[in-house]
Amino acid sequence: MRHFLTLKDYSKEEIVEIITLAIQIKKETKENIFKKYMPNKTLGMIFAKSSTRTRVSFETGIYQLGGIGLFLSSNDIQLGRGEPISDTSRVISRMVDMIMIRNDSQEELEEFASYSKVPVINGLTDKYHPVQLMADYLTIIEHDLQNNLRVAYVGDGNNMTHSWLMLAAQMGFELRIATPKGYEVDKDIYFEAMQIAKKTGAIITTTDDPKEAIEGATVVTTDTWVSMGQEDEKEKRIKDFKGFMVDEAMMSLADPKAIFLHCLPAYREYEVSTETFEKHSEVVFSEAENRLHAQKAIMVWLDKKRDEK
């Protein structure tokens, strides 16, 4: 059984295979061709954390593939009332064909997947956000930047940073991470990524100087400084992240053809200036749209692998 929990579980060849499928599905969608890749299949969507892009993209995606999506809030199912994860997994996975979970814990996601009879997709956890990275990489390819790729991530060492680490490690490109002191990436995840990088030739560096990271980069990306659940830390974080806002002065250090990416929601004048965001908004919103196409490809790929068993 293949799940989609973190990119460290996927080889370069498998990532390319899924992205190639995403490109094909997106082309078909733009031509109003909706092939029923997953006819009558049901996607259970468990949300313990609120979402805009994740819900809309998965629910729309499974519908366009010929299936149906079930929105399952943790407030509406027994999991939110104390039922063991193992029980919820064994029940739901007998009734649906695939499950997407967006929650607070990578460990709980992996426990759920270990009991599931169907593929489980990580829609976001505290440690990783792999579906977003597939959309980001699709966007990079659409801008023909995959060769000699140099990515600068500026901001918090969070689930997005960890996912960039795994994508860079598996695909073998250069990643520069700039975080304020005290907000570095998880040491264990960094170690795992570096072990993979030794085999693929990926160049991964960390710094507390965003300008150093952005110098000559072909992709500049960031994320909110205050994620869900960190609201009580907002004032402290704003102070600690001073000097980490991506603005035009920062972008001028990057490659002239560089693009700016943001997983959204974007908070102007915090992690990104209004001017920079609006200048690159077409790319950012294309990146957001690519969640739909990348996730459709992930679902189709997992469904096919399940049928092969």
C-alpha cells in the first residue's frame, strides 16, 4: 500500500512520474476534457484544521476525476470525541477508496495510515506539507526553471521548510534556507534530508542571513511567520523575524528571471511586501491553482498503484 505522507518516501523517478501526470491532467482540464480516472471512487477528507485551498482543491479534484469527496470535520466524527485513531482508520478505510487528512500531528497521520486499507494523503501536518510542494514543483517546471534550480526559502523552519528539504534532497537541486536564530528546521528532518542529499547530489545550506540565501536564486519562497495555533506568539515572532520580509530589495539580489512563490495565505508587510506580492501575484495564484492539478495526479497515481497490487 502506497501512501503520500512525506516526500522522503518518494524517489526522484516517482516524483517526476506524478508531475508528468499532473501536466497531462492540467492540459486536459484546460481543454475541458475531464477523463474519469477514478469513476465512482470516494475520497474521505478529514479536517482537524481549517482550510481554503486544501478543501476546494481536493473536493473539486475528486469530482473532476469522476468520484465524490466526503468532508469530515473532526467536530463531526468520533475521532474528535476520543475514538482511537486505529478504530477510526479501520472503519473509514472500509467504506471509502482513499483518505486525505489535514491535522496537527505527523505521528497521528502515520498511525492512521498504518491501519488504513486504502491510500492516505497528507493534506498538511505539523511536520510536512508534501502536496503543496508538488504544486510548487509543477509551477517551477512550467517556468522552465528545473535545470540548475536554486531555491531560497526565507522564514520559519516549519512544515513547508521541511517539505522543501525533502523535495530538494530527492530531486538533487540546490536549496538555501534562511531562518532567524531559534527558528531553525527540525534537526532530525534536516539530518534525514542530508543523508538523501549525499546520494542525489543536492546542495543544502542553512543561514540566518536572508540576503545570503537569496543571492542568485532562481526561486524565492516564504511562508507565514505565524501559523495556525501560534497566534499567542504573534508579537514575539514579528519582532524575531525583523529583516526577513521578502521585498523588492531582497528580490533584486535573486536571478533576474527568478520567480516568487508563496503557499498562501499571504500576510502583506510581514513575510512579503505588498509590492512584491502583487508583482508576482500571477505566479502565486497559478501556484495555488496547481494544487488542484498536482493533487489530482497524486490521487490517480495512488489509485493505480493500489489496483496493481
